[in-house]
Amino acid sequence: SGNIASLKEVFKKDFGIGTAMNTPQIEERDPKVNAFIKEQFNMVTPENIMKAEELHPQWDVYNFTLADKLVEYGKKNNIRINAHALIWHSQLPAFARRIQDVDSFKTFFKNHITTVATRYEGKVFSWDVVNEALNEDGTMRKSIFLSKLGDDFVTEAFRLAQAATPTAELYYNDYNNEQPKKRAGCLALVKKVKDAGVRIDGVGIQGHWHAGKVPFKEIEESLLQYAALGLKVMFTELDIEVLPRNFSGADISQRMKEDPSLNPYANGLPDSVQQQLASDYEQLFKLFLKHKDKITRVTFWGVHDGQSWLNGWPVRGRTNYPLLFDRQLQPKPAFYSVVGLKQAK
Ligand code: G3I
């Protein structure tokens, strides 16, 4: 892979280029993949291992092994760690989901943020302090955090994080927060934190989009509006999937074996879809470059297609193609269209 361009080098003067790393990569099980990560990316987000479920399995038990390893990996390879995520309704440990009384829940909330953020103070570049607290209509999502702590929990989370890790940048992160209603909710949420005198440094737009349906106009409006609040804007979990999500029923995996149309690209991506993906990524990066003064990083949600969460969601066992590198770590047409934006001039 030494003879292909390096994304981090190509966009060096523009914004950081990140990837999510999952357990096998943090454990360096495949040296080829780890060498590739070093070549292509200068920032990393742990895909799962810094979530509460992984770090904090029981009231008094923390498991920092993999997170510490990732921090070491970053230090050794000069890669920034964008830690993810302190407070999220999903992937919460079972013990926390079962807490009944408000005071105990408050204690869990405070202990979790303080213990984790303190441990990595000075060691990670940033934290997604709160992840996905909003509904599509911009109201607060129903969650154990909302029901136990009320809608000030977001501000409280940032307050606690700020105290525990004064040098880390602190972000709010969500998906679809480029869409007008959710964006309005997100802007209001951020203002609320700021008005309380609590520091919030940026907003992450996750960027889980669909080929042929990337909302360019809303993305541009959003990054301008978030930036106008004095926030750093970043694209934190970028992928563009090619499969439909309109599945229902738990039996889909079985049906998929009998009906190949449910996994239409199992044997490869047709040229037309490949080109659509390339054109979507090209337009997207064109937009990023146009506003590069407002965008601090673009992080892909995975290194290569074979390892993307989108092969397993909403049902397991499909074959998706959402990233710039294929299952053999070869650059796809989308990679060349993105890199070509810089080489053209
Ligand atoms: O670790 C267990 C393993 O022990 C077990 O054998 C295996 C079998 O099910 O599951 C493993 O856990 C899985 C975990 O990923 C680690 O690979 C979970 O089942 C699986 O649900 C989990 O999925 C992650 C998902 O968040 C959870 O909600 C995806 O990898 C991860 O990409 C995804 O990331 C989220 C962001 O954090 C927030 N934004 C949306 C994004 C996509 O959903």
C-alpha cells in the first residue's frame, strides 16, 4: 500500500483525518491493518471500548486495559485520540440500567464521568461528552438520563467533564443533527450549556449517510450555524452506505439465505453504485474543503468495508461498502475522487 496517496498527508493543511478502531485493531491482531492505519490516518476514535458498558461493567469495577492500550498506541504512533463517549443511553452497563433511585443514579453519573475523564486527562485530545441525546424532532430523547436527572443532564455532564479533564476538548455528538429540526434542537442544547457558563468546544455531526441521498444542503447550513456559535465542527463517524435499511423482523438472517435480493451486493458492487459512491464522497469533500476553516476533522467510521458496522446493522450478515477502502485495503474509486480534489489544482 506504500504507493497510494495518504489521506492524512493529502488533507494535512485542511483538517484531520480519522478512523474508528475496534478491538481487533487495538489489539494489533493484523499488522498489515495497523501499518495501514498509520499511513492513512492521524486521529482515532475507539469504536466501542471507551463506552460505559466496556469501561465500567459494575458499580465499583472499571476495565481500562484496552483503553490504556489505545492511548499508548496513539502516543507511540503520533495519532490523536478522540475519545467516545462518556454519556450515551446505548451500551450502558446492565447495573446502571437497573438503578432505581435518583440519588444512586446521580452518583453513578458523577463517578463514571469523573473516574474515566480523570484517568485520561492529558492523554486524549477530546471527549464526546454526550452522545445522541436528541430525538429527530429536536426534543430530548427519552432515556434513563432524562428520566432520572432531567434535561439539565447534558449541562451537568459537561460541567463534570470539564472539572475532570480541563485540557481535553469537549463535544456534543449526534446523527442527523444536520437535519433542520434536530439541528435546531442541537443548537438550543449547545446554547443552554454555554449559557450555564459551562465549556463546550464543538459539535460532532456523525455523518451516517446513504449513497445518492447525502443531504449536502443541510450539511452546509448546519456547519455554518454551528460554527456561528463559536463551535468547532467535525464529522465524526462518516460512512455512506449502499444498502437499504427498511428491514423488519428478526428472521431476516434466515430469509437472506433464501432470498439473495435481501443482500444484493454479496458478490460485488455494480459499477453504477460504485460511481454513485465516488461522486457522493467527492461532493462531500468538496464541501468540506470549501469550509475547511470551520472543520477540524473528518473521521471515518472504520478502516475498510469489511470491518464496518454496516455489514451487521440493522441485520447481520449483509455486504456493505460504505468506506473508501475495500476488503483488501485497496482504494476504491471514492478514494481517488476525494484525493483528486486536491491534486486537480
Ligand atoms: O463485544 C461483544 C462480544 O463480546 C460479543 O461476542 C459480540 C456478539 O454479539 O458482540 C460484541 O459487542 C458488539 C460490539 O459492537 C463490539 O463489536 C455489539 O454486539 C454490537 O452491538 C456493537 O455495535 C456497535 C454499536 O455502536 C453499538 O450500538 C458498533 O460496533 C459501533 O460501530 C456503533 O457505533 C455507534 C457510535 O458509537 C454512535 N453513533 C452510531 C454508531 C453506529 O451505530
